[in-house]
Amino acid sequence: MSDNEINIGLIGFGTIGAGVVEIFNKNQDIVNQKCEKQVNLKKVADLDITTDRGVKIDPEILTTDVNDILENDDIDIVIELMGGYEPARTFILKAFDNKKHVISANKALIAKHWEELISTADKNNVKFSFEASVGGGIPVLQTLNENLAANRIEAVYGIMNGTANYILTKMSEDGSQFADVLTEAQEKGYAEADPTFDIEGHDTAQKLIVLTKLGFGEYVEQSKFHVEGISNITPEDIEFAKNELNYAIKLLGIAKQSNGGLEIRVHPTFIPKSHLLASVDDVFNAIYIQGDFVGPVMLYGQGAGRMATASAVVGDCIDLILNKNKKISYGPNISQVEKIKKISEVSSKYYISLKALDRPGVLETITGILNKNGISIESIAQKTNSETQAVPIIIVSHETKEENMQQAIAKINDLTDVKEKIRLIRILEE
Amino acid sequence: MSDNEINIGLIGFGTIGAGVVEIFNKNQDIVNQKCEKQVNLKKVADLDITTDRGVKIDPEILTTDVNDILENDDIDIVIELMGGYEPARTFILKAFDNKKHVISANKALIAKHWEELISTADKNNVKFSFEASVGGGIPVLQTLNENLAANRIEAVYGIMNGTANYILTKMSEDGSQFADVLTEAQEKGYAEADPTFDIEGHDTAQKLIVLTKLGFGEYVEQSKFHVEGISNITPEDIEFAKNELNYAIKLLGIAKQSNGGLEIRVHPTFIPKSHLLASVDDVFNAIYIQGDFVGPVMLYGQGAGRMATASAVVGDCIDLILNKNKKISYGPNISQVEKIKKISEVSSKYYISLKALDRPGVLETITGILNKNGISIESIAQKTNSETQAVPIIIVSHETKEENMQQAIAKINDLTDVKEKIRLIRILEE
């Protein structure tokens, strides 16, 4: 980097890329003042450089040739905002090899190719910053990495996907069905045409991989942990839990140390209303971190979106410029994790709901199965009485091992009087 | 600093100082790994080195002579945790002059002697870090300074005093009187024997001064803004606002840009329950930041206490060690503030409550006065009817200028039928 001037190349002129351009348009003075340098957005590469993105941009800096950035000796910092695995991976590796620092919001790529990306950056003595990849504008990576550096991290968990949170919030407010809210969210632009990635928990899982590495020093690939989405959640369960149990429902990514092992999992979760996460609604995200000294810290904000994500990208950029000699740490150097627990080894409270014929002895049989599997019951509710139709039965368990619960569920589902298989939702304890 | 070893001197072996010692006892391995250096707590100075602080410490490192730290060439970083203005100020300035970096949690000192402290550190080319001074373990200063560096900050406000928040939470839950809850809080150790500093808003004001400098680049001394505590808050007002208006009460520090000026003020505030700050209870703190790109970000955690504050202090320490060439920025170099608004120029919604004789025409007179002062009423409630006793009247205004409200209040208080003067509580709008 020169002493008075820094040149940035941006790859990917999509939604967030346009947000970055807008920050440079509006807050160039702030950026320059902070950096005490002239910071130039020198080149913007995209295959499509003709569509209007709604932001002012000098056509001279647009290029369809990514090598105008990657092979340009004047460029100090590359911002990768194209998303996806390839060619993003190849471009970033090439940028590192050409001694350029890289900023990216590409959680999918980072979660999958962590080792290769970090080691290539290290080898070339350049930096890789990706605050925007988790929690959009929320400063969660820096908090984990720097502010809480004196702590042993005990847990990191939270709401990391705005689309899923929007859908669950609306289902909870209106009692609507999942499919209806999804359609509405798609119409409003809060959900993608193919929403799988968001609603089935993959996006949350990728963010959780990054948080787990930074919090515990352990890289866990996605195939190694339980990831469950929200598409099977019913308004009936939400309503019962809200009104009778005082719970809110959220899609959580959870990583926590417990009895000699790391739990890592993504699933819809009932949260007591008294927990601050229960009040995080709509497209907002929030992440809880528990450190051995700091106690609980929660960070809340917009987890996605053009402006918030671009804010984190340019924040990384200023940080890189100000701290060219700064050592970047990517979590504890030595893993703090003894073993990764399987989901069957995790303990939790459970909410289970099913429908069964209201015959004498049915409830007794069900509670008997739970009891035999070592599961004690906190509360049980049978909603209406009907001798001809199956009626809803809802059970909340005390803390129990997932393995025991799954064994009990298999047996209960096999009962002839059970007409609708069990839906299970884990409960976050405070 | 040497390449392999860093020596730290701690001045002040009180509550937080003992917390710092405990972090080094328990997490020395983490600190060393992060820093890739041996980090030694080399000396601890206090006038009292005999009282047991409940933490293990090598008696060899204890000293009653502060110059064993300040004049010790082996010490790289000084942590000042004695509190108060003097001799803390003199010690810190001497540490700077002796080319030592300083970490402090001393918000009173920092808020009062900002200019002198920062300029002395700069002159000596050393760093001054004070994350722990605002929000304890909450990473608010780094967030403002670094993560949100690409933003123009629009507002910073929040709950910054745990004692006051504990008292207001209990008053709200139990309907208790302020004085009773204060006594209980003192018994539990949540409030000092002399609680003035916390309950009258001075502590919040000092933190707000630091946030205002870092957020807006403007240093505002405490005598220049409105600071109002919670000792006049009544359970009746809290209860009415909670049940009838769906508001929670919090002591807020508020700094925000509005129409060409900066509002800066500390006062009890009604907050709509739908706002996340309304759910921040007990001794917890939370700070909202609004940036032009990032939107709202909220940071929540323990704002005080031995462990959380020590976590921030050692976090600063690791940051200093890792980033010895890092440029520390203390907010925007150029003030973003055109003028400081007087409280009379601020606009807000207001809750006012009074007691008046229920005579014909009284309400009409009161609403007439409000109207004449350009204040429009959102709601009005007269709680019980009695011809002999004064009855409570509660009015919520639409947004209006403080000056107009104060003029109206003076006139209403002068009415002969008004038997208990107006209590005014400002309302935070979303």
C-alpha cells in the first residue's frame, strides 16, 4: 500500500456491490478521514456492466475483465462480492497470490474452503477479512476475535437468517401457514425464488461454521452436524407455545461447550419470552456469546441487506488500511474442543406434539414409553376431547438426552392410536 | 515491547483489579496464545496490599510504590484501575511520558480530562485504550470506532448504568417506591452507600461524553447538557405507563443528530415495549447505535462488575500487544456536529402527570394551556372522580418542543386547582 493512496478493486456489482459503491459515493470523506489517506474505488468488475444498479458510478472504472483487478499492481485490496464457490474461490486465491488483501462476504465459500483460503492468505502475508459474512452489519466476528479475546468462549448462538426469522415472526403474529408466509415473503423480496438455502438452515449452518472456528478454534464441516430448517413448523405449535408456554420460536444456530464436548447444531427452537433473543423479530439477526469472564453479550442488527452488509465490508476495508501491520487472528490458534458431540448426545428440553385417538389408556401408554426411556415430563396437555377424531397431545419434557427422546418418539409413532406422527421442537433453556 | 515477552503493571487492586488478576490466573494460556507472546502481570500497585481480595496472587509482585510500575523500564503496558480523578490522572500522564501504553476503565477521568489524556498519549506516540470505561464488557467503543467506521453515526443511546436499571426494573415489577428499592439494592451490593453518582445520571453522562466523542467527533463537557436522574420517578407513573400505554421506563443517555444539531441528554425515558431496549432488565446495559448505512445495531451485556469489566480490560491489553503499530482512532478526526442543541430546543413526545381538583373546567383549562403552547395531545386520562380530593391527570403529548412544554407546565403548575406539580417523563419514539 502506498503512503497516501489506497486503491480498491471490487468484484461483483450486485446488490451488496452496489451498496459498497454507494458508501463510497456518500461517505468518501468519512472513509478518507478515518484512514488519513485517499481511498479510491478504482475498478469494479462484473460480467454485466450495463444494467443500472441505481447508484452513480463512473463508467470508466467498470470492467468485465476480472484481471483488471487481480493482475493490476495498483490495486491493494480486493473486495469479492460475487458469491458462490466458483469462480469466487479461484479469484480470491489469485488475489492472495498477487499479494492483495481480500475482503469477502461469501460465507458459503469461507465455510467450505476455510483451510485453503486462510493458509493461502497467510502464505502470502496478506489479510483476509470477512466480517460481513456473518450477521451482515453486526460486529460479531471482531467481537469474538478481539474484544472477548481474554475469555474462554462457552457458547455462541443466535438468529442468523433474516428470511427464516421474518417467516417465523409472521407465522407467530398472524397464525398463518408456513407456505403462505413464504409466498408473501417472496413477493416482498424477503425470500429468494428458491428459498431452500435460507429456510432449511444451510445459510445458518455456514455462518455457524465461521463462528465456531473463531469462538472455539475448531473447524467443523457442515456434514458433521445436525441442520434442520423451519418448513415443517406449524402455526398450531407456535400458537400453543406462545399462549400456553410463553415461548417464541426462532431458527437458531447453536455452538456450545458442554461436559467435555462441543455441541453444534441448527434447528428451530422454542425460546422463553424472557430471553432477549425471543424479542428479535422480522428480518433482524442477533447473536449471543457467552464468555467465561464477560458473561453474556448479545449483538443485534440487520443480518443482511445491501446497506448493512456494505457497511461491514467497508468497515473491514478501513480496518485493513489503518492496521496494515496488524496481526489478524482467526480464532484461538489451538482448538478448545475435545470432541464434537453427535446430536444424539446433546441434552435439551423438548416440546413434542402429536395427534392420537382419545381412547382409554393412550396417554398412559405414551407417558409410560417416555418414562421407560428416562424422560421426565414437565407438562402435558390434551387439547380437546373426541372419541372419533384424533386429538392433539402436547408434551414438554425436562432436560433429557436426544438419543432417549428419539427412541421414545419411534416407539410412540408406532402406536396404532397415534394418527399424526410426532413433531419435535427443542427448547432453549436460560 | 520485546519480541517474546510483554510486562504489564496494574495500578489499583480493587474489585476490577482483582478481576484482572483472576483472568491472568485462569486464562493465561489463552492470552499468551492470542498474543503469541509470554504476557506477564509483572507488578500490582495499591496502597493496601494486605487485604485478601479472594484471588491468588504472588506476593512478590505486590507493591505500595506506584513508581515500581511507572518508572520501571520493563513495564510495557500500564492498567489503571484505581478510579477517581487524582492521583489517577497524574499516574496516567506519567505513564505516557515514560512511553508506556495505558488501559483504563476510569470514565470519570476520561470524560473530564479527554483532551489532555489523548494529546499526551499522542505526543508520546503511545496508546490509550478504554473499552471498559463504557458498557463494561460490551464492545461498544470498538464497534463505534472500527466496525461502523464507514458510517455517519446518526444516534447513540442506551442503558448505561446497571444500578439505575436494576432499581427501575424492580419498581416496575413490584410497584415499589424508589427509596425502598434503593435500600434493597444497597443491601444486595447493587448500589453504593452513596448512590448519587449512579441514580442522578452522572455516571451515564460520563459514558455519554465518551460515546459522543467517538460517534460524532465532538467533546461535550457535562455542564453543557441536561442530566436528570431517577429519584423522582414514582411507581404510579411506571404502572400507568406499563399497563395503559405499554411503555417501560429506563434511564437513557441519548446523543443524536437531528436537524442540524446534536441532541445530548440523560434522563428517565418511557420506551415502547416493542423496542428491544425495553426488554433490557436488571443490571444489564445495552447501547443502540444508528448508522446511515448499517441501520440500527444494539449491543447488550453486563455494563459493570468485576469479571465483565476485567474482560474488556484484558481484551484491550491483547489488542495493544497484537497491534503495536495499529493506529488508534478516537472518533472522527473532524467533528460531525454543527451545534449542540439546548434541551429547550429538543423535540420529544411527553408524558406528564399531575393532581388537580376535579372541578368543572379544570381539564379544559389545562388542555387550553397546552393548546396555546402549540402542544397537541395524544391521550388524556383522569383516573378517579372525587369532588373533594385532587385526582391524577395523565397526558401524553405528540412530539413537541421542550421549550413549549416547559412554558405550558409552568402555567399549569400555577393553577390554583393543581395540587401536585407536574412530573414530566420524555418518551422515546421508535
